[in-house]
Amino acid sequence: MKFTVDATEETKSIRSVVAAPKFESGLDFFVNKLGFKIVMISPADNPNYAILNKDQFTIALDKSAKAQPVFIEIPIEDQSLIGTDLTGPNGTRVEYVPVVKRQNQASDLQPIVHISRANDTQWVHGRAGMSYRSLTGNHNEISVASQIRIKGSGKVDDWVHYHDVSFQTLFCIKGSAKLVYEDQGEPFMFKEGDCILQPPGIRHRVLESFDDLEVIEVTSPADHATFSDFNMELPNSTVAHTRNFNGQQFTHDTPNSREAATYRDSTSMTAYRTSIGEASGNQGWVKEIYSHAKKEKILTPTSIGPEEPLSFFLWFVKQGSAQIEVEERKETLRSGDSICFPYGFLPSMEFSVLDHDSEFKVLEIGF
Ligand SMILES: [Fe+2]
């Protein structure tokens, strides 16, 4: 006999079928071990089929099903249970995982230097029509830096989303884009030379891009997740420019708001500091560094790289060229090239500038 009463919502939901030749022990596993509740069971005298539910996940436990074993992940806050593996009926595997599962473990990474050349590069297609070029190399990074571009001009097929990050910044090196951010009012133009701090969890959307947009984006950790938010429409009605997102604030920094200062101990380079440092609660920084040498080459002091250990350090050459020395290697960096320390810079790596031309402009991002 079929149902003679109205089915509950749970009985109408899509479900995974778990074969349970030993029905009773299968039921015990899901109900008593995993905490599923019985939505429906039949027949009463000798059950062989049950619909079970937990946290909006529904399974049909079926004694006579011919089905492959099922693998279930249960997200859990309790760190002590993470990694626990259980085996249930017909080889069902259950694993407790962190709420946000990360694929990579980056605990034993040694600091390295990675040089990425503009004309020796691979662009890969990412989401929403964007092409990506890695500046950190194909490593198992704790941080990721990319050059991102969108050809031409037009609407961008993006949606409201957010990222599970500890530090994320974007710098526009070419073209422009129309962006909108949670609690930051109307959409605005992100133009060449502008920089944004994208605090953890802030909802945002790229609406349009113009004139072959190119952006440098640095994110930590590399294996962060992107979540869609289907409930929020942007722009939203709240405007709160100073809102705190996990200790950070949104900032849109423009070139005319930056003050000049000598770059470290250089006699030929000037640094323009952005507001990313302050907005990120001093998690990281973004600087533009300009040569102020006039035509002739000027030898800078040799120790121009960072003097202290860092988690991450990047130079992206926007214009001109420089000769650098790193780990006793001499390299010439030209426009579009970058040098990166994707998982840590140590002073022993000895990164220094030996020479640069008068056109030299470099973007520095560190944390
Ligand atoms: Fe995003």
C-alpha cells in the first residue's frame, strides 16, 4: 500500500539511496551513531525502507537497493572530531570535516623565490569570463597572487559573492571596472592605479569592465573558498563605510590620496603608501614605488628588499626595468615581470636592487 497520509516536506526532498542489506544495523548506524531522525519507515512489522534526515540532508535506507557505497561529509565545529572516519552499511563512508574544508595543508613549506615573466606565461580561464596568470607559480601556496584580465569592455557575468580570506587586495593596473560592495553605497569605478582592500566576508560583485581591465590580486590563504550569497542584492540599503569585517575595513584607495616617502634606504626610489595597511589592521600593505632618477642610471644601495621575515612579498613591475640580485642570482625584471616569495621571505634570501632605469615603477604587496 502507498501513502495514505500527506507526505512531509522531508519525504519530498531529493535524497541519496543507501543500500542496507542488513537493514536493522544500518538504521542503528544512521539514527544512533550519526543522529539522523526517521521521517518515514515501512513496513512496521519488518522494516526494509526508511527515509532519514539530518540538517537538510535526506537519505533513503533501502534493504533491497542495488547501489554503490555512499561517501558522506559531515561539517563539524568540534576540532577533536575532524578526520574521524566511520564505516556504515554496505561500505558507506562518513567523514567529519571542518565547516570550510581546505584541500591543501601548507605546514611544511620552505620559503622560495618565484620569478614570473610577462612573455613566458600561461593564462587560464577562471570564473565570470576572467583570465588568470599566476604570479606565485603552481605551488601548494599559503598565499596566491594573480594577474587577472578581462578583454574588451562590457557587462561581467558575476554574482553577489564573498571570500573566506584573511587578507585580500586588488590593484588596477589597466582599464577600469564598475564594482559594488556591501554597505559601501552605490557602484563605483575602480580605475587604473586604484587599490582596494577586500575585507573577509564582504559581499561584492563586478558589474562591468572597460578597456581590457587588468588587476593584480593577492589573497591569503591560497586555498580560500568563494561563497555565493543569493539573498543579498547590491547595492544594499545600509551604508556603513567604517564597518568592521573581522578586524578589517573596506577601503578604495586612489593615487591622489597617497603621500610620498623615501623607499627604505634607496636614494633613487620613492614609495607611495596606500591605505591598505590601516584598513587591514596592519595585516599587510600595498605600495607603489617610483624611480625618481633622471635618465642616467643611479646605483641604489644594495639592501633594498625587506629586512625582516615576512609571510609573503611581491614586486610586480609596472614599467621600466631593474636588475636585482636574489640568493646570489642576478636577474633583470621588465614591465609585467614579477618576483614573489609566496610562502615566506627571510632576510637570508638577500633580495636587493642593483640598478634600475628612470622609468622603473613597481607595485609592492606584502603581509
Ligand atoms: Fe570576489
